Amino acid sequence: MAVKVPRQPGIAALVFACGLASAAVSVVAVAPAQAQDTGIAVERFTPAAGPGAFAQVESAPVPLPAQIWLTGALLGIGRPLVLRNAVTGDQVSLPVANRVTLDLGGEIGIWRQRLSVGIGVPLSVWQNGDRLQLTGAANGGAGTGAAAGDAEAPLQTTALGDIRLRAKARLTSLESAASLAVLLEVTIPGGGQHDFIATSSMTVAPRLLGSFRRGWLVGALNLGLRFLPQRFLYGTALHNQFEWGAALGFVLPVRRVGVALYSEAAGQLNLVSPGYQSGTEFRAALRLGWFRGAVDLGAAGGFGALAPQWRAFLLLRMWFGESGVTGCQTKPVTF
């Protein structure tokens, strides 16, 4: 079935923005109330949106007016959160051992390839772990801030994570090989605050995006801050954090089907905790592209308190609307 996109940028942007608002309101409305939450989202991978994106690292280009990009990601992670004794280093608890997440998102260009808006909705499909049951919080020994009855609760399998609302503006000329953009992202907890799926309240993240393309070589660098509520877990304070990402890709000289290889690194640094908890992931992926989309298959390894030990991911991106190219367009999507 063909998808028809309005040709008037203003109408398309209004329809898309109304959809974003109604989706966010409905998600918040159905979020279950919890007596006590953990307030820590252990899945920190958010698929990059729009043209020229890598896995999580994002490029500066913005979609054409009324051009819609849709993203879908299936993410699997292992050991994203391990609690250890500060003195001996022994493992005390494994709140989340493994998780599978489905992340859906969209972005639309609204003005002259300079401005776009978008949304992302993550859903924990399945997870296992002991939550806080092994920390001794029920007897007041873990310093988690959790109520006794809440600490004994089992880990829930499925819940919504942090709903992402975003606006992106390109700063440099459209003809430049190197580009800069600014991004503002606001997240709203979707109901998984109780089970390490969502943050305890709203977060705000301004970010600077830089990218370049020269022949078959492409790259990007993202730098930003995320302002979060202060949370405590097993005697550790978590608060605002610095976020970064860097990526490099190679487009292979293959006709008809786009083929690219890329690698990226992404990490976080907690700026307030005395321990300055951090986490870093290194990822590698293969991208296969066609005229209106691309699929990525990749894997990653991480280290640090704020990163999973391993990751596997499958990403799908598609776009609808005007291509901005006159005549027959056969070039597949890579970056």
C-alpha cells in the first residue's frame, strides 16, 4: 500500500506535530503510578534519526520540508547494571541482567532543510534480573532510597521507557561538506521508572552535532549535556551527565545496493557523583541501503558502570516524501 505524504510542508508539519503531541499525552496518561521508583534508565541507546545518521551518533543534515523519516530498532543488551561492594568489588546484585527493547521513532523536516522535529518511543519487550531484592534494602542496608516493600518487588518484564521529543536546527550552509547542527531533546517517563526502564522525571538534553562527508568517507561527532533529577542507588548518587559520541563510516563502491561499514563510540559521564560514574560503548555495524531506506546489523561491547557489557542491534530506517532530486533517482541510502 502506497503512503501518500502531503506536499505542503506546513500541513505535513502540523499533522506530524499533532501526532507527536497526542502520542506523548496518551503515553503519559496510561503510565502506571508507582509508590516508589528506581528512576534509572539502564538502556541509554537511542537510535539516531534523519538523514546521514549512524547507529546512535547523529549527523547534522536535516530532512527536506515535509519529508518524513521513520526509525525502528530491536536492541538486546546484557548486564547493563551491576551493583558491587565498594570495598571488596564483589557483585552484590544484578538488577537487570538482560533486556530486549523495541524503539520506534520519527522525524519530519519543517523548514528549508534547516529545522526538524521528532519523537521516539522505547518499549522494554522483555528483561530479567533481581531488581533490588538482593541489596538488603528491605532491611535498610543498601542505601537505595527504596521503601522496604518496594525493594522486595520483582522486576517487571515490559514497560515504556523515556519518551523523546526533539527539535533540530542546522547551522551551516547546505553545500558545505562539513556541517553543524544543534539539537534539543526533552524526555518524559513512560511508566518504567519502577524497573530501571525510565528516568524518574523529565530530562532535558541540549546537544551539538558535527559531521562531514568526503567521497566514500563519512564521520560525525556529538557533544551534549543531559540534566537529570538526582537519584540514589546502593550509596551512589546519579545526577546530570556529559554525553558524547563519535563515528566513522566507509561507503563501499557497490552499485544498485548501498553497502557501508561503520564504527562508533558513545559514552556518558556522571558529573555530580563523587565517584564520577561513567560508561563507554564501542560498536561496529554493516549497513545495506536501497532508495528509500537502510537496515543496519551491529554489535557492541561496553565497560564502566553506565554501559552494558554487550549489545546486539538491528536498525531500520525509511523515508517518505520528496527526494529533492529531479529526474530518475536510483542512488540507495547509505549516509
